[in-house]
Amino acid sequence: MPTVLAVETSCDESAAAIVRDGRVLAGAIASQIEEHARWGGVVPEIASRRHLEALPPLIERVLAESGVAMVELDAVAATVAPGLVGALLVGSVTARTLARLHDKPFLGVHHLEGHLCSAQLGDPLPAGPHLVLLVSGGHTELIRVEGPGRYRRLGRSRDDAAGECFDKVARLLGLGYPGGPAIEAAAAGGDPHRFALPKGRVSLPGGGFHPYEFSFSGLKTAMLRQVQALAAAGEPLPVADLAASFEQVVAEVLVERSCRCAADEGLATLVLVGGVAANRRLRHLLEAQAASRGLAWRLAPLAYCTDNAAMVALAAEQRLAEGCRSHPELGVAARLPLEEAGRLYEPHPCF
Ligand code: KG4
Ligand code: ZN
């Protein structure tokens, strides 16, 4: 039974977790959100400093809570790409140092591979290939997953990621950061059909529209125009209706295109992961639409939608089972396509 300790520091959550045989023995997260909220977004320099302070006590906590001793670990892992370089470095250096001190293998993990694994922290996935809708602050992607490390991206956002759009629209409506939870709270009781908003589409060169590419920049502009028009008319902003209408159109466009993609690809299971997967309107719509089209579905458990280390530990555990190890001097990278995650386990460090 492999046991893996992992840390996650790619953005504004410091996290540590221990997973054994696919089960979470302990997990802890220190969010920096309040500190970044003052600036309306993540400040990279602050993020790195806070990770440096937060990580050692988090690691001590998960070791104590799980009752696992360092000597019992089979590997130590950290997210190494993509993300904020300074923030990633803190986690990576910490994990590599622990691995070296205790003579354990080190595994660098691709952040999105972690998100993909998060669904498996709930009910087991049906066997065979499946389609994953990954919606986070930095990514909106439809990924065909054949097995660990075997991915093909079938759709993505051409501009803003869905989560980024939530964050920007929340700012426009005078709500807090991060925007997703703030919009969700503001939308409660709002009318999701009051405002007609565009479902951004991506043109194909030969005419028509791409069936499962996304574009959220037009929706952002439409929200701005709507708010300006209401303000010009001297009306108080109907924040609940605006938030609910926005949430509804984002959920519809994500679910419609995902279901279409699954059907075209002959995939019987649709999986939802990433920070935006915490959105209840999106979760309910995906369940309803998947059921009505005869698709099986899996949702990442709420606790594992936004960034956490359990998903990173699970991704590392699965790679370890395939014989993967990272070079002890593997660095970090701001960008790395998911399809290239296997490079993290090459005998020579890819960065
Ligand atoms: O996966 P994540 O924690 O970090 C990245 O890898 O980006 O995703 C963060 C994103 C933010 O944009 C946040 O606003 C969004 O997920 N988010 C939500 C909700 N909770 C977090 N969006 C919609 N509804 C939510 N409940
Ligand atoms: Zn993430």
C-alpha cells in the first residue's frame, strides 16, 4: 500500500496531505485568500512568502493527524507546474528537501493532473475512457482521459477561463474575491432568466462554430454593458438577478458543450473537476443533463474542487505505481501543457 505525502503551493492555497492506497489519511489547507482579497487578486510575492510560513506547520499537522511516520512514506510529491513560479518553488524545494533527507523518491506533479485525480477522491470512476470538464481559475478544458498520463485535449477556452470570468464579474458587481463563491452567494434567490446573456462561440475558419471550444470574454463585456445600462437608467443594481443570470449562462454553456463532446467522442462518462466545479448550479445542471442524455457522471467532492494537496498526492501515487520518479533536481515551470506531464518523470530534468 503506497503512502504519499504531497504539498500544493501553485497559487494562493498552501496545502499538505497524506494519501494511502487512494484514500486520504489527512489533509490540511491554509488559505491566503483574505490577504489577497485586499488587492482584488493574487499578489505573487505575498503568495510565496505565505507559503514559506504556512507549509512546515501544515506538513507537521498531516503527519500527526495521520499517524504516519516519515520512514513509512513511499514518496514525497509537490506540484511543480503550472502556476506562480515563486509559489511553486516553495513547495517543490520543501518536498525535494524532505525526500532527500529521508531518502525517499520525489515526484513533481502537474497541477491539472491533480485536478483530474480529484474526482477519484469521491466514488470510483467507471472503467474505460471518460471526458473531463476541468474548470478552474486558469483553465477551462475538455480532456479525453484514457488512463493515468494518457490525455487528449478536445476543447478549451480561447480567452478567459471560466473561474477568471467569475472573478472579473464579481469585481464588476462589487462582490468579493474570489469571485466564484461570492457570485454563488449573491445569486441565491436571484432570477437566473432575467437577463439574456451571450453564450460566447468560437468561429470555425470554414464557417459555423466550433462545437466545444469556449469564449468568455464576450460574456464579460455583456455583463459590463448591462451594469452600465442599469446604472445610466438610475436603477439600483439587481445584483442577485445579475449574478444568477451570469451563473446560469456559464453553467449552460459548459454543460451543453461537454455533453455534445462526450456524444461525439462516444464517451459514456462525464467528470467535473476544478475550482468552478464547486458551483452548485453547475453541479446540478451537469447531473440533470447527463442523466437525461444517458451519460454517467462524476463530480469532484466539494472539498476537493478548489486547490488541495490530496489530489496531488493521489496523482503522485498513480504515477509511482507506474514506476515514475522525478529527477531530484527537477525545477518548476509557469506553464506546461497537460499532455506533456510525462516529461516530469524523464531521467533528465525537463526544467
Ligand atoms: O482550481 P482552483 O482552486 O485554482 C486554480 O487552479 O485556478 O480554482 C479557483 C477558481 C477561482 O476562479 C474561483 O472563483 C473559482 O475557482 N471558484 C468558483 C467557486 N469556488 C471557486 N467558481 C464558481 N462557483 C464556486 N462556488
Ligand atoms: Zn487548481
